[in-house]
Amino acid sequence: MTTNQPDGQEPLDAEIVESPATPAAPGFPGGADLPEPDYSEGGVPSFDFVRDRIENRYNTSVGAQELAGIGGPETVESLDKKIADRDKAAKDKLAEIRRSMGKQ
């Protein structure tokens, strides 16, 4: 069988198979929805679930601050000073190289 597929592979022939129905859980008549695994049967979240949610929110906020450039140990003034110091060091090094080339 020849195909018009660009990669030269023939299409696969498959069929859809229905999944078997899940039996109702004990204590939940009529196949009612099961509670989330991190919740008790009474609907109360577990301590681990609450702790994970708080940690995720905290980590998200810290990441957002880092991306926005807010906070952190360095301020705008300290970054400006670092840039100025680096520029001065680069100019001094360039002047030194020029002096050494002129003496040769």
C-alpha cells in the first residue's frame, strides 16, 4: 500500500474501546463522586495538602518577585555602583593595554 505521508509511514488502524464502569465506593451510595484523595470523607483537607498549598503559593510569590526584580538582597543603587565599578575597571584595563602597546 502506498501512502502520501511525508515521513513514509503508513497510517495505523485502531478502534476505540470503552473503559469498564468503575464500581461505587463503599459508603458512597449510587456511585457518588469520591472526595479528593487529600480530603477526609467529611471533606476536611489533610495537613499535608494544606502545607503543600501554602508552600506552592509562597514559592510562586517568591518566583514572581525574582522575575519582577523586586526585593532581594540588592537594591538599584548597589547594582548601579557595581556597573560603575565594572566600567571603571574596564576603562583602566583598556588604558593599561594602550600604554603597554605604545611602549613596544
